[in-house]
Amino acid sequence: MTQILGISLPGLMSQLTVGLVNGAFYALLSMGLAIIFGLLGIVNFAHGALYMLGAFCTLVLLEYTGLNFWWSLALAPIIVGLFGAVLERTVIRRIYNLDHVYGMLLTYGLSLIFTSVVRFRYGSTGLNFDPPEALSGVIDLGFMFLPVYRAWVIVLSLIVCLITWLVVEKTRLGSYLRAATENPRVTQALGVNVPFLVTLTFAFGAGLAALGGVLAAPVQQISPLMGDLIIISVFAVVVIGGFGSIAGSIITGLCLGLIEGLTKYFYAPASNTVVFIIMILVLAIRPYGLFGKPR
Amino acid sequence: MTKIPSECLRISGLQAYYGESHVLHGVNLEVNAGECVVLLGRNGAGRTTILRSIVGLVTRRLGSITFNGRETVSLAPHKIARLGIGYCPEERAIYSSLSCEENLLLPPVVAEGGMTLEEIYRLFPNLLERRHSQGTRLSGGEQQMLAMARILRTGARLLLLDEISEGLAPVIVQRLGEVIMSLKASGYTILLVEQNFHFATPMADRVYVVENGTIALEMSQSDIPKQETLLRQYLGV
Amino acid sequence: MSKSAMRLGSMIVIVLYAALGVAALLAPMFLYSLLLVNILCLAILACGYNVLVGYTRCISFGHSAFVATSAYATGYLLTHNLPTEVGLFAGILASVLLGYVMGALAIRREGLYFGMITLAQSQLLYFLYSMAPFTGGEMGLQGVPRGKLLGFIDLSNDLVLYYFVLAMFVACFLFIRRCIYSPFGHVLVAIRENESRAISLGYDVNRFKLLTFVLSATISGFAGSLKTLSFGLATLSDASWSNAADVLVMTLVGGIGTLWGPVVGAAIVVFLQHYLAERFAELLTALMGLAFVVCVLVFRRGIVGEVSELLKKLRTRLFRRDQGNEDAV
């Protein structure tokens, strides 16, 4: 076992890998949350539930149609995305004119309903899902053993984040989104179909969350409560990163995942709390988060 | 080519609300195709609200607004714009999160016959120079040109221009006046809200004076010199 | 409105309150005392929470910190056989101090930022409590004695306990009522309706919000102290975040910003929890979620809010009939 300064290198690296994987999930989810908040003005408390639904989609697809992980990777985000679009059209769009508070309460209520329905069908205990054959196994890097699946998750998440960032910052569609986020009324008066854009954006955010869920299925226990467990950290990431910036969410998510991993190695009991310590410190220095702008 | 009806815009009995606030109390006006009509009046009279009501940016509208014969008073803003109405807001609304060129390309093309990007850059060379700058880094005059340029690209034939001369240097105001005259010559229909009497009235075919949320006075270009004292009374000048 | 109608109105109110009082006094004959005590404690908690949410629109995610802190303070002192009043008073004091510290940091922010800061603070506290020796760690404080109030009222009798907690509830309720119908309360309503105008009128809005936060924290903490007194427990689960959902539902369903709303909400939630208990735990959660959705979409004023709106409309109609055909608007 390699030891440097009393630190067990394989142990540390393995925690960092796990941390980076978590960070990738944080990035995917916080990006979706930030985009939704930017355009809709709603803090989507149902985001964790959408992540959970993505994970359960993989189970359900396997159970009822025999479609494997690779199919779920493509289908689950689409299914959950469509579900998100329906939610937006029927329920969420009715509260845009109200105080922010009601957005939080409504989406929280929705998440309770989704969780309890899934829990009714599948119970509370976690279920396992095996990573696909092609991605199982480990690579021996010498100073650590790197699980193939985890490495692949990190890379894929980064690619998805990068593509999202490119679409939002550099394309025509992205300019519609940025314009509608900045000034929805005038953007509509200039001819852009903002209501449709809103539905599309919410669906996209839901799809991103579901993608996270699918990727998480082989590494975490699939349980109805998995959304609740992750959503608090994701909110912390968005608050630390600041709501204004996609790049900010991605960077903050990854960094926080790493920091959590480090904390887990050096002082495990604090690993759940370290995010909040950082949040309080950051907000004391930069009230709108690291990359945020006053709204 | 189908004949466009001579009447382009007709507003009858328009009432408008911002929240609970009743701002327009029954406005009646028409704009004919190819005309340039100016709305004059004091600050707070309701001129901007009339333009906003046409594009649907107020909380509630009652009455009737027809555009080329089509009733629009209950349509959503993006559908109204797509009928061929271009809106240039008082605050210009240049987006800070978009570059100059992205701002220009934002409003979708709604009809044929709009200016191409090259034609726009020929008309407003400054915008070509600054096309990659962040929208809000442009000067006041450039932002105003950008706000006008982007609706010229869409093919909209009715232009709603709100206080375009506000806060700009005389040289730029003159340039804008030339642009408007050439647009008028090309057959655009223009509804102009203006504070600057001397800038606006020479271009107007007709003038409405708005006061307390209604139309107080209407006159044609030929009557303006004779009625100047009356007009000045209404405008508090 | 005519004199006779007004007299009728106030008589109805007096009769209602009297009936409520009698019902409260006789309740232990029909329902299990400790169930009633549970309702009362949660009602106090919900009322405390409502003081913040209903009058400043700041949603705190960290109120469980006050519940836990007061619970531990009271539990610790009572376990060491200090007098009951001292234990309860210490619980109140602990929440006042904690409320001030937490509030000072959080109150400058709004919306989600405010919520997240309060959440972070309570999570931090949760972590510290799990490590601290005096809290009993994972097991918490168990078997906290109720002792004798003022040296002679034996609270180990469930019935006596019930009347004591009832008296405390009435005291809290009247206290909140006094605060809301005072000049302080009026400024709060002004801030809630139009904050920028309140600022332009010269009110130090942050100071009012902070004071409200501390009040809310104290009352909620007191509920925690009473809970520990009644059920003999002070554990880490008091500090876990999921309790916030229960309190939110109570306040929302009962009626945010009303006096009686949280009480009604607490009663409903406790009854539902009691009767749906283990077998239908998922159903309960789904119902709660549905309650959130329905309340936000169509029922924003909550039960008490909607009822008082109905009563207001009724009164206007009576007034109109009184005055003949005169327009009452």
C-alpha cells in the first residue's frame, strides 16, 4: 500500500473518485436547477424527485420491457422530461405570478407525492442495479484502482455539462433562453414564444435530473428517498455557486464533491456538514454566491 | 400581391390596467397603412401604455384593438408580434446577457420583406463595428439604433416606437429622424410616442394628444401650425 | 352595521370562545391526554413558525434547531433534578439566544438564500449536537422527569400535565395575539404588504424582521421544552429536517398569517398521523404532498383564512341588507 506523509494514497484517491462522481451529479442537478430558477423564478424542490424517477425508470424499463441500461440512458431523460413538460403546463405555470414561497411549497408537495407513490410500489429499502457489462471492472493505475464505471460517469457528465453550457451561451436557442431569463415580457413582445420556451426549459432541467438518476443507479442504492438525500446538497451548491451562472454551478458542484470526498477521508463525521460550513462562509463574503449576480 | 386594407390599426374603447391601477379610460384611434402617427402628451398621460397595450404588455385590456382587421386584444404578446408588429420599448430593453449581434438576431422573422443583416449594417455601420460587444456596453445612441434595427429585420410593417429621441445627442436624433423618414417612404406604418415636439411633428401625418388615459385632441399635419398654442397648452410647454 | 347586528356578532364570538374553552377543559374525558398534549405542543410550534412565515414571508428551514436546543436545555436541567420552572425557563432562554444569533446572520437575505442559511445553521447544530457529550449523542436524553411545578403541582399525572400544557398554550396564543394586534404587528403587516414603502417611511425593516425571527424561535423552542417535559425525551431526531415539512403543512392547511390557522392545522395533522400511522405511512406522505399542491393552487388562505373570507362576505351582505339598497362597496 502506497503511503505518503501517512496518507494512504489508494484510500484517498478512492474517496476522491467517489467525491468526483458525486460532484458530477451535483453539477448535473444544480445546472438544471439554476436554469429553471433563472427562467421560471421557481426553486424546484421537486428536482430530487425527478432524479429519483430517472433512476427508477431504469429499473422499470428493465423489469417491464427488458431494455437495458444503455436504452435507459437515452429513454429515461426523455420520459421524465416529457413528464416535466406536463407538470409545467398543468400545475406549475399557475403560480408564476405569486410569491416565490408558493413555488417552493408547490414543488415540495409534488416531490412528496412522487416519493410516496414510488415508495408504495417499491418500499423504502434500497435496490441494486448492476452497471453494464462493458463498463464493469477496474483499471489498475498503480497508485489506485479506478472503477471503470465511475470514470465513465465523470467523463460523460462533464461532456453533458459542456454541451449544455455551449448550447446556452453560444447558440441561437441559448440566446432566446438568456433573453427570456433577463426580460421575459419584452422578449415575448418581440415575437419569441416564451411560454413554450419555459415548458421546454423545465422539461430539459427534468431530463438532466433524470440523466443523473440513470447514471447514479449503478453506484447508489436506488430508493424512493435518494432524491431527498441529494437535493439539499444540490441546493447548497446552487446557493454557493450563485444562481446566475451555469459554469458556476458546474465548477462549484465538482469542487464540492471533491471537498466532500476529502472530508470523508480525513474526518468522516463532518462529510455531510462540510457543504453547509462552506456555504455559510461563502455567503458571508459574497452574498450572492461565488459566481452569482444580484437578481 | 394581396391588397392590404387601408386601415392598419384601429383601437376602440381601450381600457388598460397595470395590476389594480386603471390607466387607460377608453382610447379611440386609428392608424392607416403607410401613415406616421404621433402620440403627444405629458409624462404619465398614458402614451407608453397605449403602445404596451397594443403588444399585450399590460395586466388587463378591455375594448378592441384590430390590426389589419384582426382582433388582437386577447392575444398573447408573441402572437401579436408575429402578426407583423415591431415594438421598440421606451427603455430600449437591450439585453446585457446577449452580444450586440445576438440582440439584433433575437426577434424572429415574421414576414417577408424585412431588412437583411447586410442592409441593416449598411444603415447602421456602428452596429457592425460593435457586433460582438455585450449589448449594454453600447452607447445610448447605439442601443437605440440596435433597438430599432432588430425590429426592422423581422419584416414587421407596423412599427411602434416609444420615445426614441430621449436622452440622445441632437446629431443622433437627426440621424434617427432621417431613418424614420426613409422608412416612411418605403411604406412602413409608424406609431410614434414622443416628448420632443420639434422632432416628431414634422414627420407626422396626424397627431393625437393623450391626456389622463384618453385621447384629448386629434389633428392632421396641416392643422399643426395653426393650433400650436393649443397644443403647447396640452403639453405644458 | 346596526347596533343589534353588532351585538349579535360579538355574542356569537363570546359563545364560540366559551364553547371552545369548555371543550378544551372536558377533552381528556374523550381523548387520550397525551394525544391532546401532543396536539397542543405542535400547535404552539406551528403558531411560533407562523409568526415568522405568516408575517414576514421568510420560510425558515431550520426551526427544528430551536426545538432541539430548548429540548436539550430543558431535558438536561430536569434530568439533573432542577425545578421544572427553571428547566422550562432555560429552554426559553436558550432559544431566545440561538434565535438572535441565527437570525442576525440569516435575516439580511431573502427567499431561498434565507431558507438555505437557516438550514445550514440547523445542520451544523445537528452535527455539533451529535458530537457533544451533554446531549447523549445518538440515544439522546431519555427518561426526563416531569417534576413538580412550583414545588407542589405534580406533573407526573397526565391529566395535571394536560391542564398545565393547555394553560401554556393559552398563554402563548394570547401573547402572539397581543404582538400581532400591537403597533409592532401593524408595522409587520405593512412590511409584508410593501417592504420598500415601509423602508421609505423610515422603518428599520431588518430590525423588525429580526425581532419577529427571535419571537418565532422562542415560541417554537418553548414547544420543544414542553415536548421534552411531557414525553421525557430529547433526541437528535428533533433536529432533523423532516419535521419542518409537518410544521409547514400545518401552517399552510390551517392558514398562513392567521391566528387560529396553525392550531387547526396542528390538530388535523396529528389526528391524521394518529389514525393513519404505520400501515398507511405512504398515504400520509402523499396526502401531505397533495395538501401542499391543492393549498397553493386553490386554497392559499388555508382553512381558517377561507372561513374568515366567507364570514367577511356574509357580513358585507348583512350590512347591505341592513342599509336597504345602498351599495356596500
